[in-house]
Amino acid sequence: MIVVKKEKTGKWVVTRFVKEHNHPLVVAPANNRRTVLLSQTPDDKDVKIRELTAELQRERKRSAAIQEQLDMVLKDMEEHSSLLSRNIDDIVHSLKEIESKRVVLPHN
């Protein structure tokens, strides 16, 4: 393990070194106190993360396409429902007109 800091002069200085402490390289960014793991070679976890990220992106695209299709179907259904409602209203209006014009004939 090593800790390296940049001096005001711009020179990098190793401020701590522990030979027995060994794991992937850790960098503490100047603008963030959290540590970030950087690896020279991708390990199995990195590969799996990339695979899962790619799969997630594919599924998001697929989901968006399905959502778009569903939206189109719902729009068509709403338009069809509206058309049916207008047709029913027209039929009811026509029946009312017919009934109002009907002449009542006396019984013999």
C-alpha cells in the first residue's frame, strides 16, 4: 500500500508505504473523500458488471419499445371507444326523432 500526495510545488510524494498491505489500487480523489477502486486488469466482478449493464441497457430499450406499442394500442382503443360513443349517441338521437314523429293510430 502506498499513499501519494501532490505538494504545492506540483511534485508528487509518497507519504506512506506498507509492503505487507496488498489489494487493488485505491485512489482518493481531491474533490471527493470517498475512495475509488481502479484496477489495471478487469476481474470477474468487473466483467460481470459490464455484462449486466449491457443487458440492462438492452432491456430498457426493449421495454421502451413495448411501452411505445402499448401507448399506440391504447390510443387506438380510445379513438375507437370515442367513435362508438358518437355512433351510439347518433342512434339514440335518431330513435328519439323517429318516436317523436310516430303517429298514434286509433284502434278499430
